[in-house]
Amino acid sequence: MQDSTNQNNPRTVRNLAGEGRTAVAQARVILLVMVNVAQLWILAATVEAALAHRFSALLPLVVASGICFVVTVTLIFWWRPASRRFTSSGYVKR
Amino acid sequence: MSRDLGETIKRVLADETDVRSATAPHQKDFPYDREEEAQVTRREFCNFLGLTSAALFVGAAGFAGKAALDARSTPQFRSSKIASAETLAPGSSLNFQYPTTKDSAILVRTLDGEFHAFGQKCTHLSCPVYFERLHQRLECPCHDGAFDPKTGNVLYGPPPRPLDPIKLEVRTNGEVWAIGREASTGEHSS
């Protein structure tokens, strides 16, 4: 019953969709910050390993940093809400 | 005019739109300051995080690459006489520079009369180590680390690896020459 109400009331539908998008965008920013912090730690570990001449640890650290970068690019360019159709929560496909 | 304004507002309110470029024409006609103009948009912040991520990746790759390249090249060291080393009393130390005048090193003559030399930089945070006569060990004053004066191995404290050893040669006339320097590797070893 509530679903049909949401669908018939465009204002309600728009507000709920906006809230959904805001939540997704904020989650994306938080994830990006977390990945950046992890990369900062990886850079510190890389510098320490290089100065200590532990060369076996360098490649895995660089690969880990590269994966973090790929994750960041993915989050920025391709991470979007999975569905924009009408849903029970009033999400709208554009 | 009202149509343009309406389109501008629509573009500004649309999600994931570049607010600054959308409002640029309107700002040109009606310049005024808003507090919101000084704020960073979410898209700008995301782009900044993306650039930071790229910079951190490039930094890590560059640092690792340079370290790997430096490790492949074998530096050539010249022999250098350590002045007045032959008169050094057992159980004492002497500072010198090797392989360049910028590289501080320490020569230790242990109680059994043997010479040992190491780079003076602590492997923790590069503080200069000194020879502590009472306990016959090399100590770092910054974070309470200590090294064995014979092997350079870590005795205790935060240093992650031994001191960099300097190869010595005692010649027939008693002179002590530094002939090479190595980079120590490994974790705590005793």
C-alpha cells in the first residue's frame, strides 16, 4: 500500500531517491578516504622496507598500492547505485 | 533570460553536476559572493582523493624502483686510511668519514684488540650512534637502541637491522684502512 503511495506521489519519490543517492555518495567518499589512508600506510612501509634493504617486500607493497589506486579509480568513475528503477523505497530510474 | 536562468538552476540542482561550471554564466551576469562558493564540492573532493591515490602509488613505485636499481649497481669504494687508528687504545673508538666526507663512520677497537667499523647512522631513524665504554657497546641516544661492537647486530631497542659494516684492512705497518662498505640486511639478529 505504501509502495503505491510513494509511486503516485512524485515529491515523495524524488526525496527518497535523493536521500538514497546522498547515502551512496557519502559512502563512496568514506571508502575513498579509507583507501587513501591505507595507501599512505603502504607508502610508509615501502620506504621503511627500501631503507632496510628488504627487497622481497617491495613488490607486494607496490602491487598493493596499485590495487588501492585501481579501487579508487573504480569508486570515482564507475561506482553508482545498482538500480535506479522504481523500488519499494521509491528509488527512481532516470 | 528566465529560460536560461531556469536551465541553469536545473543544472545546478542536478546530482553529480559540476556546480562551478554550471553557475559560471550566471555569475558573470550577476557577480556576488556566497559562502558556498568557497566550499569544496563533493566531486572536487573525490577528484582530490583520486589524485592523492595516484600520487601515493607513484611515490611507492618510484621509491621501490629506485631502491631496487640502487641495489643492482655495485658501488666502487676507494681505500682510505683511517688516521691515527693504529694508536687507538683497546676498548675505545674513533670517528671518521667513509666512503665520502658526508658519511660519518665509527671505528671501534674492542678489548681483544680487534678493529671493527660501522656506518654511524642508527638503522632506526639515522641518529648517530656512539661507543659506550662502560658496557662496551654501540648505543643510540635517541631511542635507546644498542648494537654489538663486533658484529653490529642489534642488542636491544627499536633498530630493525644491524649497522652497516665497513670492511677494514690492517696493513703490515699497523695502519688501518677502510676498503669497502656494505648495507646490512635482515631483521633482529644476534
